[in-house]
Amino acid sequence: MTRVVNRSSHISVLGMKAAALIAVAVAGSGCADSIGDIDRTQPGLIAKKNFEGQWFLRETVVDVPETSPASFVGVSGDMEMISWEIQEDHLVGFRAYEQIPGLDNEAASALAKPSSQPVAPGLGDGRDTKLYKGAPVVAYKIQEHVDVQRGYNARTGEQNNIIQENTNDRPWYEREFIRVDWSQNDVLDLMQLSPTFSAFATMSSYVPQNEGGPDAFKMEVDKATGTANYMDFTARYIAEPSVMACIAMLNSRLGDCTGDEIKLRTSILKVDPEAEQE
């Protein structure tokens, strides 16, 4: 017996089933909860506005092996007052005052105040020609200049729920954030950790803020301005032994002649102009 199938009715049944499935899918998607924003930014970003103004800076040895001849806990450098300049590759802290008044032609010495060192007319340089720049005190590598923004469709411009870092849409000097490598001050290759011995650092690192602990990068924010007023970080240097240190250790029979891990904390406090004027 031959079975006759109505082809048109079969197609129409399939069409109805497909329409029903589409309707269910649309209804399901409409009822689904939004997952919200997805933040894909990485730790370590600091807004460039935090580096405005003048800052006190001091480096202090906070940890050293008991047998080390290179240094001891409490050794600190001079207190410096600096102004930051954000360059493409480095964050540079220049001395913010004329160390010997009247000696530097670029400084308007007669107009200087405790927290303000004007530049002589027409002698400023760099991106901010009004910023006085004495000798460079510190310089830390900038790993990247970044904007933080929503992702978007490059063809339509429609934004999505992805918060991400962007290094393409604007030139580096217009981007809002930087990521800094605080592990090494590139101004000096020689660390003077002891009044007797000099030690070269062969390796260095620092603890990022997100890793936590007493050595982690710290930044305190002024609630009134929303910008940083204090920062500190601890760099860990591996100091190679010097010949003089080894001879001293052998003669005294104290300590040893191996490399040392020395922790150097850099503390940076924003200058309060009103307090300095007083």
C-alpha cells in the first residue's frame, strides 16, 4: 500500500515549530538577568593627576641581614623636595628648589618661596615650561600610559559592558593613567647604602599594592581633593658583595661575603603649601 504525504502541509508544520522555538528563545533572552559590567583592567594603574604639586621624598633602609656589611636598618638618604614630570618612558622627580640660591640661571631666585620656585621668563623647558626642574633625584620606568574605558564596536561606536584598558585611541600624553615600575631608580646605578662600603644592586623588585603585606605599595588619598597625598613602596635589592666588605668581614671574622637582600623604602609626602609658608 502506498502512503501519500502532503509535502506542503509537512513544510508548514516545520515552519510552525521553528517559529515556536524562536519565540521561546526571544522570551528567554528577554527574561535573563544582566551580568553587569566586566572589569578587565589590571592592578597598578595610577591617575596622572596624583603627581601634581610638590613632594617630600626620602629613602630609608628598613631591612638588612644581620651579617651584612653593606648597610644597617635606619640608614636614610637626604630629605628632598621634588616635582614630578611624566615623560613617555619615565616618571622623573626633579629637585623642586634651587639648591644654591642665585646659582641657576633658569630659576627666578628673587621670587622663590618655601614651596614655590618660579622659572626665569623664557627659560623653561619640557611640556610644562612653568615647572622648575633642578637636578633629577629619582626616575622610575613607566611601563605604559593607559585610558580606562568601555569597549565598543569599532564600526558602529556602540559601547558594551567590558571595562578595559585602551592604549590606542589617544596619544600617550593624553591618556589618563600610568603603570610604573617602582623597583629601580634609574637616576643612580650606585646605591650608597653604607658610609663605608658601596654596593651595586644586581637585581631589584617591589611588592605591588594588590599583593598586600607590609612591603606593598601604599597610597593614601586626600578626601577633600580625591588625589594622593602620601605614597610609599619598598624595593628589594640584591646587593653584590664588595672587595672591601669581604676583607673587613674576613679580618673581623664576623658576617660573610655573600650577596644581601636589602629592603629600601621610599616615602613620598605631598607638600602642603600653606603649612610651608608658615
